[in-house]
Amino acid sequence: MSELILIKTPQVFNREDGTHPQTAERLAGITVPDSETMMEYGYKPTGREEEETLRLDDNAATRLVEFYERCRVAKPEQRPFYNCHLLAWYLTSRATELQEYEGYKLAGPPVAVSTLKAGQTYAVRKADGSLTHSMVGTERPDHSLSVIGDNLPIAVIGNAEIISLYEGVGISRIVPDSALSTC
């Protein structure tokens, strides 16, 4: 088990059409024990930053740090395309490169918004049963780690807020489709 320190700052996120603002905690940096802190490229400290501990299995912790380094620490012109699905896919699959995510399957019935487990992947479920937004559980079971739009910052956000933001009706646990996760 590895422990990461997330450095967060408040930020408002909207739907793609600019409506429905939701306050979240933008991930401004990550500290790996016995290592230096990595900060988002160009981030200027505001004095409003807070820290949160996230315990993940060693593989997921390494992959989150790699994802953050490639997608937020790197200069913008050097970053690959990424989104919420790629974050969840990269943390839980055997993919070695950031690429289009391959696919998920449901891993059980819907779960209560206040019961997510750190390091597990989930998706917002729409009324028709489709899945619309991927996220990763944190130490706070009613919050998750997510990318709130293509190439946008990673954030810690309340699960009820993310359901509202993506017009969902609940959350379901997901796992990479094993037939597709052999990258």
C-alpha cells in the first residue's frame, strides 16, 4: 500500500455548455513520500491549498503519479489527450500508454454515493442504464477523483455533485473489460 498526499485548491467546474457550476478541489500537486512534490505546470500557489492523504495499492499509486506527471506536470504542448475514462482505465488496466480507453464492464449493482472505496473505479449511471462519467474512489467515501472534461484538471469532487453535473441517477462500480485490457 502506498500513501500519496494530494495538494488541492478550490475550483468551480461547469457542464460543457457552461451551466450547472459545481465546486470541487482541483489537484494542484502530489507528494510521494520520500520524494519531491510534483506541481501542475504553471500553477501558482494561492495560500488556499489543502492536503489530503490517498492510500492506494502500489500499482495504482504509481500509475496515478505517472498519469499526473504526463497530463498535468508536463507542459501543455507535451500532454497527451486525456479524460475521466482514461484516468480510470490507466489506473486499473495493464495499459502502458495513454490511449483511447478500451472499454469497461459493470462489476456489480449500483452503489450508494457515500460508499465508494479508495482506488476502485466507478461510473455515473444515466436513467437509461448507460454509463457517462468515470471516477476513482478516494479516502472520503462520498468523494471521488476525476477529470471533469477533456484535458481539464484532475479534481476531488463530491459524488452527489458529480451525479448532478453529468445528469445521472446513480453510481456503479466498473472494471476494465478483461478481454480488452491486455495492452
